[in-house]
Amino acid sequence: MPDTAMHDSTGLPGAAAYPTTERTVPTRAKERASYDRETVHSILDEAYLCHLGFIRDGAPVVLPTLFGRVGERIYVHGSTGSRPLRAAGAADPGLAVCLTVTHVDGLVLARSAFHHSMNYRSAVVHGTARTVTDPEERRIALDAIVDQVVPGRSKDSRPADAKELAATAVIRLDLDEVSAKIRTGGPNDEPADLSLPHWAGVVPVAPSYAAPVPSGDLDPDVQVPDYLTALRPDAGLSPAP
């Protein structure tokens, strides 16, 4: 695969677009596809849940799991007893995977049932996952997974100890074969349907966070950290009792 990327100060690919491959070019709605790095990174960074697909015993398996992005790499963690993570530990060929992330931004309601749709942003990553064994990279990866869920949380929690690390496997997937796909706008009704007496338009969808609920055994002197209140647009409100 040709290297079309520029590199930043970390040595990782920077601003150039991801190269297209047979697997990253969609068969439908090709105009919605994007290979722009900033677009792909923004879709990944706004999520913390991904779906990891692979073949197990000749059959497809798709698992929902947390992930973290560091530069041009995606990290996923799990139990050392997990079958896909054990398979990824093979030096050659590793584990062939497909990782996806999707945001639903709106329900698109058309006058015809056929033209109902969604406004969405998705990213698809193809590649080979391999186990991370370097202790420093494992530390960075685990912090990234925690911070992907709540930015800033890794510095406000106890790091994994030796026993916990021994029970945890981390796999790495390089962002080499990547694409994004985005739909925006209203319904695409047929001209003949525009006069039908059915409501048409978009119902916006957006994630929301309720007030943090403290653990029952939390020291009352421990206040809700700023990185949690920042998750909410009404950050000035008091947390739930």
C-alpha cells in the first residue's frame, strides 16, 4: 500500500488523506465517503464504543467494546482469556479485524417508507490486530481507553497494578485502511410524493448526560470533578443526590 501520508512531530502520519482501497470504497452512495484524516479522527474521537468484527471458527463475530485512539493507532483491551485477544497475540498473521464506529445525528422521515433514512457519521477500519507487549505502550493505551470514555479520567484514578495488568490484554490496530461515511440533510422524496399529506423532515438525535450520581460510599468531601461537569451543557447544575 503506498505511503501518501505526511508526518507530524510524533512520527505518525499527519494531514494527508488515507489512501483508498477496494475495501474502503463503498458500493453505494460513494459521494458520502471521506478519507480525510481530520474527519476520520473526529468521528473516532467523539465515540468510546466501537464494534470489533472478526472470524472465529469459520463464522463471523462482532463484539461491542471500548477503545482509545492514539495518533494513527486504535487500542482495544480485554481479558487475557478472551479468544480474539489471544488470536491477536500470534506474531504472524495476527487477527484480521474490521472495527466500526457510528454516530446517529438524526432520523430522516420521508413521505414514502422507501426513502426513510438516518443522518449519520461512521468510520470503518480494516486491518490486522496484534497484541501490545511493550509496557510503556500498554500504559499509554490503557490511559487512552479510559480518557476516550471521559477525557481527563486516567489522571484521576488509580492505575492498574501488576496483578490487574497481568489479567489484561491490549491489542493494537493501525489506521492504514480507513474510510468515513457521512449523511446529512433532509429526506430525498420523489417529486410525485411532495404533495402527499405526510409529515417529512428530520428528528435530530444527540447524546446527553444526566447529573453524576455519586457512589454510596464516596467521601462527601470529594467533589464532582470539572471534567464530569464539562460533559453537560447545563454544567452549573448540582449533581443528583
